[in-house]
Amino acid sequence: MDVARAAEVSAASVSRAVNNSGYVKKEVKERILSVANRLGYNPNPIAVSLQSQKTRQLLLYQNEITAPYNIQFFNGATRAAYKRGYSIFLDIHCDFDKIKRHLVDGVIFSLDVLAEKYIGTVGANYLLPMVVTTNDASLVYARPVHSVVIDNPRVVNMGIDYLMARGHQRIGLILPEHGKHSKIRYKLWKNRMEQEASYAGAKVNVDALVVRAEIGDTDDVLILEPPLITQPSDDNFAAYSSFNIGKRAARRYLEGKNPATALLCFNDDLAYGFIRHVEKNGVRVPGDISVMGIDGIYLREWFEKKVTTVSIDVENLGATSVDVLIDILEDKKPKYINWTVPKILEGDTVKSIDKR
């Protein structure tokens, strides 16, 4: 009412002018906006969003937020959203029914398993624009979905190429026992190592180079009550499940007679859990065994021993997912499949050996 009185117009004219929701003479609209600015008036954002049918708010689903990977993804996503005038809400409960009460323009999934379950339930009829980050380029959803794809064939082969260039021929793999992403990387690794054995004319049981850690059913990622972060144990890894997977893998490695001279790990978290536990038991990294990770998590900069890794640039994954979603919302017609570009980050956990 203060703006209406000062501009000598009706309250309805003020509403139409500031919300850009109806006709107002140009000179009258300019006078209203000038007065509104002078008086510090800000339009109701809900009213504005109802008029424009846009909230400039996005929703990111992650199954938890303690993992360094997820933190980096979220950081990249929020930075990209800010640059383009959007905000991001984070939901780690993944209670998809609640999405109908969120005022958001679109949805991002940092894990394809979450996207599959969303599309198979609420998302089947609630058709918000969405983008998913996936490890599986062959994945087909019930409806067309824009995706940002981690180039696993390139990632796994880059890791093997790096280790072979440093003289390693018996290159093993550390991975979780279950989970489709684990199976994808295992299949890629196995195909490559069998191919290398064939080229060398050697008879090798490549599965003898694998170290697996049992972790239960990793496909069940819909945790409605995420675990509380407890006080860290004496090895400082109690709160991070992937570190504990690495610890269990280390126990299996120590119990067996794995002939590998280098081990490629499913991710960096697992690599650090493995390294920590084997070194506690007298195995030197890289003196006795070289270890390489995948992801390129920021925590590697904080450890005394920096893991050598194939970086998938996790922050850029989050940023690219946001950019693709906003391009959809702004009708810029982005590509349906967007590939990542991995690179090697050298550290202290791989040594060169005699190739003879």
C-alpha cells in the first residue's frame, strides 16, 4: 500500500507492475518500479514463481552426505547453480513422495540407482525435468532422461595403462562384493587383463588377482533414516563406509596370497582404507604393493601419503549435471548423453618396477 500511495496508483497496478503479471502503461510501470526500489520493496517470491511458473530452485537427491565423493558433487552443483541464478536443495532421505510438496523446477540424481527407483515410482507420473549421473552408459530408463556419464571404459583402462607403463603386469583389482557399479568395473578390468595375458601368450587366472570385500546388498540405497555420524574410532575411519570396505578388503588380502604387484581400487576411499590397514600389518605401500584409486577425492590432499588415482573430476560432475538441467529448463536443448573426461593424478602410492 505504501508503494501504491507514493506512486499515486492502485494496489492492483502495483501488483501487476512488480510481478510483471499484467498490462500497465510503460510510464506508470516505470514510476511504480522506481518508487518500489526507493522504498526497498521486494515482491513475494512465491507470487513471482506462481506467475512465471519457475522457482529457480533445483533438488539434488543423494543417498548420504558423509562420503567425500558426495560432498564434492554437491559443492560443484551448488557453485554451478549460483553462477546461473539458481539455488539447490539437498535431500538425503530419498522419500520421493515428498517431492510433490517441494517448489522446484527440476531434479538431479547423483546415483543412477536412485533415479531408477524414482522413475519406477513417483517419477512415473510426476514429470519434472531431471538429470542423472551414471556409471552405465547402456542404462535405459522408462522414459527419456538426460545423463552425465562416467566413462568407465576409459577410467579403468587409463588406470591399467598407467600401471603397465611403470612395469606392472600383474595388476589386481579391489572392489566391493556386490553392486552393479562394482560389476561394471570388474568386467572392464577382467576383459583387459585377459587380453593382455593373451597378447603375452601367458596362462593366467586373472581372478586370483581380485580382492573382494563383502558389504551386503549395496543396491538398497534408499535409506530413509541416514546413519548418525558417531565419534571416530582410533583409526578415524568409523564414519566412512567405503574406508571400512577397504579395511575388510585388506584383511582378505593379508589372509591370501595375491600375486599382484599393483592393485587398482574401486574408489579412493576404499584405497585409503586398504592402505591404512595393510600398513598397520607391516605391508609397505608402495614398497611391497602399489595401490591406485579412482575418483580423485579432495581428501587425498590431506593424507600424508597421497594416493595415485584416475580422477573423474567429481565437482565437475555436479556442475555439469546442473548446467544440463538448467539448459533443459531454459530450452537450450542439451545433449542427452554427456561424457566425462578422466585424468591421472599422481601421488605417492605407485612405484615403478623392472619390466623384465
